[in-house]
Amino acid sequence: MRDIKLVEVRSEIAAGTRGASMGIDALKIASLDKKSDFFTQFDPINVPDANNYLWKGNNFPHAKYIDGVYQVLKNVYSTIESLRMEKKFPIVLAGDHSTAAGTIMGIKAADPDKRLGVIWIDAHADLHTPFTTPSGNMHGMPLAMVSQLDNLDCQVNEPSEETLALWKRIKAIGGESPKIDPKDIVFITVRDTEAPEDHLIKNYGIKNFSTQEVRSKGIDQISAEALETLKDCDQIYISFDVDSLDSSISVGTGTPVPDGLTVQEAIELNVKLIQDKRVCCWEIVEVNPTLDSENLMAENAFEVLEATVKSLVDNF
């Protein structure tokens, strides 16, 4: 059996709306309502966040709270690196999606010679940079961080020198080289992108399986094709953002988008993908109970979490 370790990251500093730091506790409440013993099975590690920076005010319009984001990414990176050095399998429960960069940095630092692929189940591509972001929210930047992309071809902003110095430091966490090749990213149900991200997706030939494709081909076929796309990768990391679910059922997240997955589709997809022996880490992010009613998002997300971890346990 895989040696599973729960990692809790209560960061919301990089999100555009407040409340994602409460997502983990909302998942725990959902487990109680379901009378599940899930959270008694694993000892969690709580990674220090930098949410206190929110009280200081933002000085970086093109990379909001980047000084705090840098701190939390270093914390996540060192935690994940240590766990992977010990051959643990991290199941990461996180708030805003920026911290996925720290997860990837840690996985790569523990095994620098292994090629790392990423399956990104999300409504968004998260390939923005301080040069291209329309919002400044850094939960839209993690894949650019780990690919060390600036995307100057599509520059629309003029970030300050201090912003760029911190951006450079973030990209270098865990090593000076890129942690992943953008060609080793597979998107599933990404459907809300801006032109600078579309430019990178086209440039690097990043595969994106649409919701319609998931339905027409079926979960097994999509999973097989996603894993085949990453056939040259030694390790695979899966990141599941709950806004990959359709907006009719994903009210409790910062940026819901129509035309997403059903809960059952998300369960079947993650259950299938995590059975690949190369998968070394799985993450769930962006539950925000302050935007929800009756904790519905967390209840749906917990179903995905519990089923996915059960699949991991049962198949090893």
C-alpha cells in the first residue's frame, strides 16, 4: 500500500475572493455529515500559510500579495520535498490553486532526474504571468511559475521591479531549471482562458480534453489518452480544482464556470487516473464555503476526495 500523508494548506492569499482557507475544514464537516472516518485514517501535516499578508494591503497590482505567495510556496515546497524523499504519497488539500506550484517544486526537487507530467483538471489554464494577468490574482499563475514562463510575446502589463524580483525568486524555488516542460501538461475540461494563455497552449501543443470529449469518448478512453500523452514522463502529479465541476454544482468556489463535469464524472475520472503507478501526488483545491449554501461544494468535493483515495489504497 502507498504510504499516504495528508497535507493541509490553508492558503487563500492568491485568490480573488476570500474564504478558500476554510475549504479544508468544510471538507471535514462534510465527512462528519457523511459519517465517514476518512480524516481519522491519516495524520495530517499543516503547512504554514501567509494569509496574514492580507491585512497588510497589496502593493503589487500585477501579482497580488506576491511577497506572501513566495513565503507559502517555499513552505509547501519544503514539505512536499521531504515527504517525497521519504517515499510518502502526498494527498494535498489546499485553498487557492497557486500553492500547486509549491507542490510541483517539491516533487521535482525530491527526484530531479525524473521527468514530471501534470494532469490539470480545472476550468482554467493557470498559465498567466505578471506580464499578462488581467486580474493580478496569482492562483492563475502556478503552471507558468513551474514552467518558468514569462510569456513576453503577449505582454500587456508593466510589473514593478520589486514584483519582477519576487517573480524571479518564485520561479527559482527548488532549483534554477524549469520543473516541468509545458508539453508535459494535460488539461481536462479547461474552458475559461484568455488570449495569452491560448497562445501558450497553441505554442506548446498542450492537450486539452473538453467536457464534451469526456462525455463522447467516456472516462476510460480519456484517462487512457491523457496518460498516453504523458508516456515519456516518469512521474505524474494530478491537480483537481473543484471549479472543473459545472457551475450549477460549483457555487462554493471562487470562479465557477458553466459546462463542467458532473460530480460522478469527476469521481470516475480521478478514481481511474490515480491507478497509474507513476502518479506520485494528488491534490484538491479551491473549495470556498463562504460562497456556498449548506456546504454543498465541500460535500461534493469530499465525495471525490474519498473515492480517489480509496482507489489509490485499493490498487496498491
